[in-house]
Amino acid sequence: MRSFVRHNGLSLVFLVLFVLALVFQAIAGHADFNEDQLRHGDAELSLGRYILSSEFATAVLENWQSEYLQFTLFILLTVWLIQRGSPESKEPHKAGRGSDEEQRVAEHAGDSSPRWARVRGWRLTLYENSLLIVMVAIWLGSWVAQSVTGVAEYNAERLDHQELPVSWADYLTRADFWEKTLQNWQSEFLAVGSMAILAVYLRQRGSPESKPVGAPHHSTGVEG
């Protein structure tokens, strides 16, 4: 068990932080929701019912979809685009998908390489793009789920104001959906862009997200 924790410490710590943040988000969101309910003369909800509500689901999913969009774009764009001097970028001469030899696939794979990296055809194509495929799937899935819970929340508000509900397709054209979507997208784009450029000049000793402390600013890649 100690060995497992040591070898998986990064993912385990972030899993614990995720669960704690989600729990406290539910508690804070529940309190805020009930304050709003009382303000409008409506009945309060229990914590359990709030967690199952579209209000809570929308708040969670609109952040998930933006995070996975960030990863999707970063994985795809860093294949071709370069930021000179950043550890978040490949070296300029390595831009592109790389040769089979560099990627250690097919006849260049070793005995310890994943099985699908040692073959050609659709299995290799699927495996060599598997990270991007999964990220796109999670992003699109959470974005669709956000729209479904979002229209339920939006229609509940309309009914409170004696207005007719709208269809899901109609909701996708509404400012409410795009405001919730774009407020998350812009923050993710800013975060990734600032990380790429700040890491050119700033350092964090011991972090794989930083170049060595003494590496020159113009050197690109994690190794500097």
C-alpha cells in the first residue's frame, strides 16, 4: 500500500482535493440556493435534493467542459505550435507528429512498448491519438450535459416568472448558455497562455512544469 501511494501520489492527492472541493461546493451552493429560495418566497431544498438538482449539475459541468476543452486544445496545438523558451513547448525543430522512429512505433517499438504501438493499421492510428480522442469525448459529453442541465435550470427560472419554457435547441442559441460557457473558456485560455509564456522566464525548482533554475530563457522544453 505504501508503494502504491508513493507511485500514485500526484493523482491521489488531486483526487482527494477534487472530492473535498466538490463537497464544499455542494455545501456552499446549497446554502446560497436556499437563501435565494427564501428571498423569492419559495421552499428550501435539502442538501440531497440540491445535489440532484439542475442548479448544482450546471455549476459543476460548466467547469468540467471548459477544463477538458483546455486540455484538448493544448494537446492538439502543441503538436504543431511552438513557444520558444517555454517548457510547455517542444523544441522548434521537433514540431509536428514526429517520425515512427522518434515515436517508437511499429518496427521501432521495443519489447516493453504498449502492444498497439507495435502494430500498424487502425489500431496504431487509434492508439497514437487516444489521449486526444478521450479528451474530446469528455469535453463534448460534459458540454452536452451542461446544456441539458442548463436548460432545465433556465426553464425553472422562466416558470417562476410565469414565462413559457424553451426547447433544448432554442436554449443553445440563448445568451444564458453562451455566457456560462464563455466565462469559463476565457479563463482557461488565459491560464494556459500565461503558463506558457511565464514559464519562459520564471522557475520552480524541482517541478517538471519548469525548466532547470539555471537554464537560459531561450532554451525550450522541460530539460531546458
